[in-house]
Amino acid sequence: MTTRKRLAWIAVDWGSSNLRVWAMSDADEVLAHRGTERGMLGLSSTQYEATLLDVLGDWLPENDPLDVIVCGMAGARQGWREAPYLVVPARLDTLAEGAVVPSVQDPRLQVRLLPGLCQHRDETGKEFDVMRGEETQLAGLVAREPEFSGRVCLPGTHAKWARLVVGELLGFQTFMSGELFRLLAQQSVLSHSLSEDDLADSACREAFVTAVQDVSTEPTRFTQRLFAIRAGDLLDERLPGGEARGACLAARLSGLVIGLELAGALGGLDESEQVCLIGAEALCHRYALALEALGYTSRVIDNERAVLAGLALARSTVKHE
């Protein structure tokens, strides 16, 4: 099999809900990719090795040991084996120094679980915070751009904002924006008024941008503006009818939630400083539109490319131990 002949190591991103694995060459080229929904939340600590072997299947060599570099929730306290958090400030090119080795039965597997990062409250205004998985994406940025300094946003269920200076993570903030949006859209009174939005639609786009600007100007009115979404559905005759009405209101909710996040995350950022976005394309473009509405520029790095570059950086450290 061509993949097996060229296979040098395995890259693994093990999240709460999903497992992604890549067969990698010695030049860090992707040879093949597989995934499953067997994430950390559905596994006990004794099930990880069997799950990994099942996904790897015929990739594995017959006898030779193989490096398997793992980031994400497999290293959590409830995962395969805990990889304790490293405390920021921390250099992202040394993550592998905090890796732990879980016990495995199959001699072909040489597994290393990368650590997450944590932050303690201090007099500068930092709050207690943790990340596990995102640090590898940030390391991927450092691997690609060693001299990078600036603000990085990783949108998601729990969006992360990080401040990097030439390969060192100085601090970060987590915003529960994705989870908050889902709760409001599905479990609040607003659920009666919303449908799926589409920012390619000009009316949805305008509703989103206006909401971002509104809440960034007056963030203390956030909850009042939330209820106004429901009231507008009942009273505002300017809104379109049918599904388009619910789509515009969903876009406004999204804009309010993301705009509130930006109001908290952009403190001290000059408008001339570009924000680097790492994540899924559609979500990053939503954040880029929100930033543009407030006068900021941004660029997007694909999540998978960042993860693989970070795992490759960790593997290169392991090779030279």
C-alpha cells in the first residue's frame, strides 16, 4: 500500500466530539485522512488505544514503531491520560516538552499527548482561563510565521483570543459566544422568531453588521437588544415575511453576540493592527465581516492547516530529543 510505504508518523486531533487522524510523510505531507465521531465525551480511558487502532486500520506498519502526536481532549483529565496544562506565558515551539506518554499494548504505537495551556488571574487584569487543542493551532501559526506578533482569534463554541509576540503566547481570553448563541437561538423566547441565516443575502448581511455596530457602541444594552429581536418579530413591519424574516432576525442575534465578544476582545488593539483568524472558513468569514464593520482588517488561516503545522512542529521537537 502506497500510504504505508511512505508513512512516517500519525497526526491526531482528538476533540470532545470528534477524532481526526492524518497519515503523514517524513516531509510532513498529508498522505491520507480519516475521521470518526468517537470523541473524548464518548470514551473511557481504557478505550482510546482500541479506538485509535480501529481508525488507523491498514495504515500501520507490520512491526516498526510509529510516532503518533496527539493534541486536544485526549490529554484532558477525563481523557486517555492527563497532560497537565503549561502556564502562560509559554513558548509555542516547546509544547512537546510537556507531552505525556500513555500506556499502550501495541508496540507499533509511540503516542505522545500534547498539553494544553492555562492562565492564572493577576493584577494586570488576566482571568483564570484554559485551552486544550487551540494551542496547537497557535503553534502551527508560529511554525509557519516564526516572527509573528499580534492578536489571534480562534472562533468556535468557546472562542479564544490570544496575544502572541515572536512565538510566545503572553495571554488569552475565552468567550462563550458560540454556546451563548446556540442557547439563545434554541432554548430562549427568541427561538420562536428565528430561522437559519445566510450572510450572502444582503438583508441578512445588513442586519448582522448593524447589530455588531449597535452592541459595540452600547454593550450594556445587550440583553435589552436581545428581547427587541422578539418584539421586532411581532411589531416591525419593515422586516421581510416568511423564512426571510427569521433569517434576518437570526443574523441580528449573531451580530449582537459576536459584537459583544469583540467589544471585550479588542481593547488596546489599534485599527492598523490586523487580526489573524484561525478556524472553519464560514465562521472566520463571519468574524472578518464583524471586524470590518468596526474598522479592523483580518486574514484567515484554515483550521486543518494550522493543526497539522502545529503537530508537525511538536513532532520535530520529539525527533531531536
